[in-house]
Amino acid sequence: MGITIGTMIAEIRENNIAKGWRSAAGGPGGNTLGDYISLMHTEIGEATEAYRDWKLADATGPRHTLQLNTFGQCAECDRPNHAGPYKPEGVGSELGGDLLIRLLDTGDVFGFTVFDPDFEIADVADLVVDPIRPRLVSFGDHMAWLHRRVDALWTNQHTGPLALRALVTVARGYGIELMWEYERKMAYNRTRPFRHGGRALVDTGA
């Protein structure tokens, strides 16, 4: 038995509050739904870039052994003493880690259902019935489809389950193990400093 979607959402909420990406009450702070959707589009774009660089290979490297800077952190991995796992890299991490985390977090923050919280990711059915689906051939086609499904949340949050099903469909089609990617990205995120990167605009974690 794996963990449920509801448990995943709770884990993401807890970590994003602890790392300063959400208010103590769990809300979006000064961020809007558009900010969150924009960052999901960013993750899809990063998956495209990862595919161009490495195809479907896992590009995650070994732990760093570099000397720490004067702030006691590694300039490459932003973690004190190189503690914890190395930052996951590659298409799998962008889709199964970052995009999945952002999608579940967005639904939680703005109060709409991405999927039945008692289900597991393995229970989510592929999204087969879609007018655009027969035209999907290349990796870029599939990324454009994800962009379309994520963008639909802007005007209709009831499409959350369709966005998750599209992500699951693409992941299965390319042999990406969503739960494995989710678990290793969450493990890495827990090691990161408070509000890592010091970004002041559109800060929503992941």
C-alpha cells in the first residue's frame, strides 16, 4: 500500500509552511492563483528543457564534496554541510516531483479538489477521452497538453482532476514513476533552508 493523495497534500502543506512558502495558517499569503499556475507552467517548461538536455535520463548527480562558502553553505546545492540527498534533476523530477507537488499544493491553498484524497496516485485513471489527445505524438506535444490542462484551472478549478489525470497519463507513457519522484523530491525539499534562494516574488515552494 502506498500513501494517499490526502497524505501527500498534508506533507506538502506542512513542509511549505515550515519553509516559509505559505502562511502559518496555510494560505497563499500575497500570491494569487495566477502566480501558482504560472509556476506550474514553469515546471512544464523545465521538463521540456530537461528532455532537450538528457532525454528521459535521470540527471541527478552524487552528493557534493565542495568546500563550503563563508556562509557555511554549498553554492551549488544551497544546503549547509551538503546534508541530505542531492537535488533531483531530469524530466522525472520536474514532472513527478515539482509539477505534481505544485498541482496538489495549489488545490490545497485555493480550496479545490485535485482528486479524491482517499485515492493513491496508482488509482488515478489515464485521461484518454480528450479532443486533443489523438494528436499527441512528440514529447513537446505532451508538454503542450499539460500546459493546456494546467491553464484550464485559471477559469475552472473543477478541472483539477483532469490536470492530475493528464499528468499521470504522460508519466505512465514515458515510464516515469510519479511516487518515486515525489518521495525523493520531498526528501530533498525537507533539507533545504528556510525560503531557499531568497526569492521575494511568487514564492510558493517546490
